[in-house]
Amino acid sequence: MDEVKFKVVIPARYGSSRLPAKPLLEICGKPVFWHVVQRVLEAGVAIDDIFIATDDTRIEEAAKALSLPVVMTSDKHVSGTDRVHEVALKMAWPDSTLVMNVQGDEPLIPESLIRELIDFTQQNNNFSVTTAATPITKQTDFNNPNVVKAIVSEHNEALYFTRAPAPINRDTPDDLSAAKRHVGVYVYKVSALKTICELPESHLEKLEKLEQLRALSNGLSIGVMDYIGDIPHGIDTKEDYLAVKQKMENL
């Protein structure tokens, strides 16, 4: 059987509410999104193409200056999934194509995570979407609504995603052995991307502000890979940027 090739799309939106223009912020003399591309390349796996997906000509120009493939997309998208879907449509990828969505503000995303998720997806091709989760070991993270929890079945299938502390051990509330933090990297079949993006926002998605709940609410399956390893914080704020910049420039 021929080796399955993966497309990678890196959404890089200009207008972040908390840190505008963050894809263009520089670390080691290169924009943030360039470093995300390097992490993908370092994974050393069967990746066919890597595209930056942006809504702004300044990011487009910066990508072209670095000889990185870039696709202009609408500035009306409300999620990275919608932006990835537009790229899939513009490139006319077949429904069976596998597309990985790696956020453009994750310059320290572990290459091992990318590699392991691709391997998990190849071995579990019954899922419409695959993603990853990592153990929660701190009560503060468990209680933090900004740390999204993945509730997963015995067969690595997502049952729910929530900002609430879950699952709770009724008898021993401090027991975090089943607690998992969702890691926001996805692999979709193009057919699933089309289905998800043609659906209206679901009620649960509106409540939790979690786009993956649209897929679950409409019967699509999401496989969840267990990842054991540190997941460095992405860049959401100026403080995040300065911390990541300091860490990377002092490596």
C-alpha cells in the first residue's frame, strides 16, 4: 500500500484580539509562523505540503519572502478549521486527503507530538478527526477554564470537551488520574472538514466556545491520542511572546 501523505495547514490570522499581528512578531530574526513550519519539518514524517493560511497581505508577503507556500483566505472566518477548509477547497484536495491543522502561534510545538499524531491517525483511520490530549497533573490546571479538558472513551474516542473540571472522581475529588488536557492540533479528512464547515454553530459549541463540539454534536467521531510530554505554552499575549522569545533565543 502506498504511504499516506499529509497536508499541513498553519493558520496565521493577523487580527488577534489579545495580540494583533502576532504571526509577524520575530524570534531569532524570523516571524513566529516560520518557527512553526520548522517544527513541522523537524517531525521528519510523511508530509506532502505545508501551507501558511492567512487573511492579511502583510503575512502573505512575509511568507513569500521566506519562500514559504501561502494561501490567502477570508478575514471572516471564526475558527482555524474554517480557514483550513478554505485552503482545502482552493487546492481542490480529494475528500480522502488528510490535513493537519497546526496553529501559527505555537513555535515550540514538539515535533514528537506531530510525528505521533500522524502515526496515530494512520493506525486509526476510522475516525473523521484526530487530535491529542496530555495528562493534567495540577489541580490549578484542572480548575482553569482556559485549560480545555478532553473526556475520552476506553477506545480513544472523544466523548466531550469542556472548560469545566471533568471528569470528577466522586469519592476522591483530588484524583486527577483520568484528567486530560486537550491539545489543539487536529488531523481531518477533507470530507470531514467539508461536513463540519457546512454545519451551523452548535448549541454546545456556543456555550463552551469550543469549535470541536460542532463535530461531536453532529455525530462525527474524534480520535484522541494520548501524548506524554511537555506542551509549551503558545503565544496568546505579549507576556507569552516575551517568555517564548526569551526561551528560544537562549537555547
